[in-house]
Amino acid sequence: MSDRLGWLTLFLLGCYHGLNPGMGWLFAVGLGFQDRSRMAVLRAIVPLALGHLVSVALIVLVAIYAAAALPHRAVHFAAAGILIGFGIYRLVRARHIRWVGMRVGFWGLTLWGFLMSSAHGAGLMLLPFVVAGRTNAASGMAMPMPGFQAAHRALYTGWLMVGVHTLGYVLTATAIALFVYSKIGVRFLRTGWVNLDLVWAAALILTGLIALVT
Amino acid sequence: MQLLKPDPTFYASPKDAIKAPPETVAYVALLSATANGVPDRLAVVDTDSTSQRYAQTIGSVALPKIGDEVHHFGWNACSAALCPFSPHPHVERRYLIVPGLRSSRIHIIDTKPDPSQPRIVRVIEPEELIKRTGYTRPHTVHCGPDAIYISALGNADGDGPGGIFMMDCDTFDIIGPWEKDRGSQYLAYDFWWHLNRDVMITSEWGTPKMIEDGLNPEMLLAGKYGHHLHFWDLKSRRQKQSIDLGAEQQMVLELRPSHDPNNEWGFAGVVVSLKDLSSSIWLWHRENGEWTATKVIEIPAEPADPEHLPDLLKGFAAVPPLLSDIDLSVDDRYLYASCWGTGEMRQYDVSDPFNPKLIGSVRIGGIVKRTPHPAKPAEPLAGGPQMVEISRDGRRVYFTNSLYRAWDDQFYPDGVGNWMVKLNVGDDGKIAFDEKFFVEFDPAYRVHQVRLQGGDASSDSYCFS
């Protein structure tokens, strides 16, 4: 994968999460309708994005340290296994996060965003990037150097990956939330809300399989 | 099974839900007419007016044991699945959760693939319910944002406190009791919520011991039945406020909050006032952050010859309306009130909820009047308007006639009957009996709650307006 394509993919994955009504924008719209305020929509996006960022960052950080400490083959297969396993789990067990409460503050909304993203396995799709980055010295995501410097570099790249991903999430979620709030309302959801979680689960499995054979 | 698109019966707002297509079947709870008779049933009645078998029972399923006393029931999932804080709209509205009010046994009944041939897929025994919750006598079922919520009248000994427990909406396992701090609440009956405000409201009937052997006149006259409304924080599960409607207001039953999530008001029905045997409907609403309740409707008792009254009422020379159920149309415009004693179904225009206007009334049955149905004008009817259900578009109103077996026998000692009828609501809002819809069930059964295919006016909650 070329460098530029890699970053673009990360960004688009963020957009995909931003697109999913169950990952935040719908909550922002709901809060906006309740307070009858566009500002309320925008205000909600910040903690939602923060929750998403933390969820994704945790996975990336764990992956970076695992990649630094463990043999490459082990990490590679573990990552593929996790993707396939989690994807299958999401396919067969459609459990949703138990959450009650519309009246939530900043941290409540952050926690909500974190839980939703984590249950979705949002950060898992970044695993192949972290793992691939370790061997791909030509890539901007590369982490070829041994020792302290390498770990430092990897962390820097990791955060950049999380940042680019979250940027995709924020831009998409904000755009859709504002459009739905101001223009079209939520009526389209009952027919237009494709089960993106199901698609995501299938994509995780597919990515895991590709990682296995490459 | 996950769906690729949301269940087509879910609507984000009440405004959308009133555009739903008409129901083609209704599910009806049939309880054995005698205590140790036949097993109860869930019957399927054809409500498609173009069908050959319109107003006939086209299927049913018998419960596995006798003595359940089926009463209220509800769906596994509903429009609340589109709520933004708990989005999971790719589940199916498919299973009916059918508790036995007397047995405390809970049945999970699958209405697919053939809606006319429901099948029992799981039975939760009373021992399991007691072990997990301490509660018994499960009553109201509501599909909530995070679980199925079910109210219960009491504990294993038949005493209080009653309360609410939760059921996992995917596995149907009983999770446990809902309350973290019930405060002053002891009696239980109905509940519903203002989802967007994180508020739950609960009402009060009596403990199992106070109701299962019939209405206890001493307890009633002493004002021992429920007369409070409780307001809870849905998130922290704590009682926040309790309103005493006055000890003379006996039995606060059905709760009907506005379907519009931006509103913070709703109606509560009170069965009988000790002062004058009237029934009343109260409006709860929020004022400066505090909940208050205002009596907005009073339905008087009707004078009657003691000769025509059951023993319980002879001394009063009057027949009380015994308001047993109320139902609010999805557009929050019309409130229907079942006067089970006088045999009257009333229709109020509640466009201004503080000033309801009585705009319609039909008579059928009644302790004294025994008004027949227009389809069979020569047949006097026992029982009266009771469980009432409104279609989502507000054009059809169905109701049945049994209250609760032990109480039926006190107020209709010569038999309560077993019928279900339907009103059509005209463009102008006027109500009239559908003369083609008069269902008389097998006399081995009595008839309680009706649920309409795809949802109805008391099944779904919405988070958008």
C-alpha cells in the first residue's frame, strides 16, 4: 500500500464511522432538537469525537507496543485473528450497548462515544496499518528503527493515524448532523439506516482474511 | 437475526407513526373464565376489513399450563430502538412478552413467520423470576431503550413492595430489579416514561394479597389501595418525587404520557373516589421543575336501583363508572376512557390537555344498562368497555370487556361475557361502532388486553417529535 493511499484509507475509515447514525451524529441531532439549537448539535460533536478518539487510540497504542515487543509473525497473525474473531462475534451476536439517558453532560457523552466506538470495534481496522507500518520502511508510517527512537517514532506515527482517522469522523459526523438537523430531519432513518455495523463486521473479517494471506 | 434495514414498524416520531398502514391482525389475551379451567390463550383476530374472515379468530396459541391469568403484554422491541442514545433499530418487532398475572409465569411468543400462527419459544417460570428479582405478578410490559421493562405487583409472599424489573431484549433472560432507591414507593401497577427527560412515572393498584381474592371493601373504604403517582430518574433509578392524589382517590391505574417527547405531561386514570364513587383523570405536568397533578376530568356515578346492583354496590344505590383503562391517540389529540361499571366508552378532545372536552360517547354493556352491540341489538351484554387500544393512525379503536377475574365476579356476578368490539373514528373525529366487528369468543374464556400488529397507541415510545 502506498503511503498516500494508506493515509487516505485511514481518513475514509473515520468518515465511515462518522456516517453511522449509531456512532454519534444522531445523538447530536437529538440533543439539538431537544434544545432547539444548532449550537447544541455542534457542542455534542466534541465529546463524541473525543470518546471515539480514545477508543481508537487505545487499540493503536496497544498494537504499537505489541508490535515493538513481540515477533512480527505473532503480531501479524494475532491482528488478523482479532479482526476475524471480532467480526464473526459482531455478526452472530448483535448485542447493543445498554445505555439509558438523554440528559448527559460532556463526560457522559464522551463515555457514550467511547463505548459505542469500542463495541463497534472501530479501532480494530487500524491494526493492519500499525502492523504493516512496522515492516514497510518506505512508508511514512514506518517504524524501522530499533530501540527508544523507534518506539518514539512509532508512537508519533500512531497518534497521527488516530488523528487523521478522527478528523474523518468529525468532519463527516458534523456535516451529516447539521444537514439532518437543519434540512431533512430524521424521517429517512426508518428506511435509509442501513445496518452499517453488519457491513463493518463483514469488512473486519475480510480485512483479517486478506491480512492472513498476504 | 439482525436486519439490514430498520424494522419497518419503527418510527422516529409520533408524527411519522400516524402514517403507519392499518393493522391486519390484533393479538388478544384470552384468560380462562374459571380459576381452574382451560389453559389461557393468545388469540389472533383478523382486523383487515377487506378480508373474508374479518372480525374472526384466525389463530391462537394455548399456554402450556393452567392458571396463568393473562392480562397485559407487550413487544420485545418498538420505535424506542431509534432513540439516539440507544440506537439499535436493526432488531425485529417480533416477540410478544406475555406474563401470567396470577401465575407469574412469563411466555415469549413468536409472531413470525406467520402472524396468525404465533408460537411459544420460551417460558420463564415463576421460580426464576423470584430468584432473579424477588418480584411476582408481572403486569405492564414496555420495550425500553436498553432492555424490556416489566412492572410487578408484589413479592413472593403476595405482599409489597411491587416494582419494576428488567429483561434482556436479546436473550429474554431476567436481568434483575430495576430500582436503586424506591423511596416511599410500595404499591405498584403501571409505568411509562418521558424518555428524552430521563423520567419514569409509576402508579399504584394494590399488593397481590389486596387484589387476588377480589376487591376488599374494608380496605377500599379505609383508602388502602394506591393513590400516589411516583416520578423517578430513569438513569439513576431513584424515586425523585411522589404525589399523593388524596386517600379518597382509590387505585391510580393507567398512565398515558404524551407521545411527543418534547412534552412533559400525561394522563393518569383513577378508578374510584370514596367521596362520591366518581372516577377521575389527572394530568401530571412539570411546573418550575417540580411535578404536579391536576384533576382534569371527573366522571360521575349514575344513580341506580339497588335491585340491579351486585352486593358490593347495593348500599350505594349508584353504579360507579369504574374507570379501568384510558388510552391516548398517537397524535395526543384524543383520550379514550373506559367506564367499565356504567358501560360507556368516552372520547375526550385533549388538544389542550388542561381542558379536555367530552366530544364522544358510546354505550355497551354496563352493570345496570346491559346495552347490546348494534350487530345483535336483542342480546343484552355483560361486562363493559375495558382494555382499549387505538390504531397508530387513530382511526380504529378496539376494546374488550374483562377486568380481572376475581373482580369481574364481584361486579358482574352472573358472568362478565367475552366480547371484543371496534369503533371507527371519522374524519371529523366522531366515533361509531363498526357493526361488522363484534367478536364473541369461546365462553370458556374472558378477554383482556389487545395489541395491534406493528404497534399501537400504548406500545411505542419516541425520541423525536
